[in-house]
Amino acid sequence: MVSDTQIYKVGDATSVNLQVTYGDAQPGSTTTTWQGDVRSVPLGGRSYDKDGASLVGSILFCKASVKDERTDTNHTCVTYRLTGGLAPKEYYYELTVPDQGAIAEYSINFVFV
């Protein structure tokens, strides 16, 4: 499992968008917890807001699962892309699973400042 917390500068933004991509041509899924609501992140991404209020001080909790389906490697990776703050930013993570067909878990939290 990969676990991390990152800072994303939002300034005066009242909304951000999260896109998640899974590398190595492997399947993955992501759920987020935002303001107490659990939501899945569809292929095109998902927006998060606080009904027009500042995002500063909020935390977006993300949990991704990636299944290792490639037979030549047990490598998995995921990229989170946040937009809507002061500047777009990508966060890349990778994990090698111990066995073919295993599922890699990523728990990444984004603190908005």
C-alpha cells in the first residue's frame, strides 16, 4: 500500500477537479471522501466544491485500487491530476505488487491551502 498526504494550493478557488489515470494499461478505480460523502471518480474526472465557499482547509481523501494484469511485470502506477487551484498539478505514485494478479492500494490525501 502507498499512503501519502499532499498540499494543493487553491488560493481563492471554490472548486477543483480531480482526474485519475492508471498506468501500464491496467484497470483501476478510485473513490473519494469529500465533506463526508463517498464518491467514485469517473473516467473524465470529478469536481469538488463547497457551495461557493473557499476550499482552504478542506481535505480530499482518495483511495485507488489498481489490478496487476500485465504478465511481464508486477508494476502498477496511478497519477492524480488536480486543476482549479493556483496551478494544475500532477501527483504520480507507483507500487510493485508481490504476485501476478494482485491489487495495489493507494491512499492519498490532498489538503487544500
